[in-house]
Amino acid sequence: MQTGQWLIDRAGTRWFFDSGSLALDFGYTGDYGYGNPAWERLHSPADLTAWLTERFGPLAAAVTEDEFGDALLVRAAITATARALAVEAQPNPRDIDHINEVAAGADLPPHLPGGGRTPGLATARRAFSTIARDAIGTFGAGPGRIRHCEADNCALIFFDGSRPNSRRWCSMKRCGNRVKVRAHRSREKEPRP
């Protein structure tokens, strides 16, 4: 499944951020536990229905209020766990238990497009289970795979799925480029012999 989504920075610039994980992408539909309500993108069940439909295709039914509340709880558990792992701290066992509990439900089976049969329409609960299972795979991938962007003014968390475990920035086009431009300008300012 493809990951990533469009985010809007403080200056109002829209940019594409690939967290490397469906679960981390889901976390970025909110403020990631930083207490900034301006970052919240899921204000209603309709918003969640739209987000899930973008990733899983049409849902069998719109998200209910109860499902919406459950989604916010699993999102909070995912973001708290990601924040802990990004600083190499031990996640809260209650958050891990909640992720495991949601993952234990029926998920959305993967399928190849182009065939004559499909697994049917997605449901919100099955989508939540799929997201929670992705969180388990992401968080269990090994030490140092969940990290913060190395740019000084960026707090985004991502999954480093690169073979050498060498991803440094949330986005090479955004923070990576800024760091390289600063380094280039710094070298240009140095006196030449």
C-alpha cells in the first residue's frame, strides 16, 4: 500500500510527506500529541470516511460516531508509541495493548487489481485493524527505524525503511534540501585562498 499524504506547513505551503507507514500517516491526521488543534484534520466521521476512502477505496458504509471515537483512540495509541520510539523510550504498555487489540480484528485482505473478483468493500473497523497491523509491522521493524527528522526546526516522525537505515529527513525535497542549501551557502561564505 502506498504511503504519504499532503500536509500544510505554518506558512500555508502544501507539501507531500511520506512517513513510510500507513499507521504513521494516520497519526498525521491529527496533532501527533503536540497539543496543536490547528493540525487536526479529522473533525467528523465524514472527514474520516474521506481519509479511509482515499486509502482503501469505497467503504461499505460511512463511518459512525462510535467508529470515529474508536479511530481517535487507536490514533492516539499509535502516535504516543511512535513518539516514544522516536526518542528510544519504552512505549506505554496500555498503548501497545490497544494497538494489539485493534489489530486482532478482521483486516482488509490485500489483493491485486485487474482480476474479476475483489474482496468486497472496506468497513471502518477492518480499515482500523489494517492500520493497527501496519503499526505492529512498523514499530517492530527494529531499533532506530522510527525517528525524528534531523532538521533543526522539524519534529516530524517517520519510518526509515531504507536497507542501510540511513534516512535523515522527513523529505529530501523539504528539509533535506534546506540543510544542503545552508551547507552550500556556508561554504560559499568561507574566504577562499
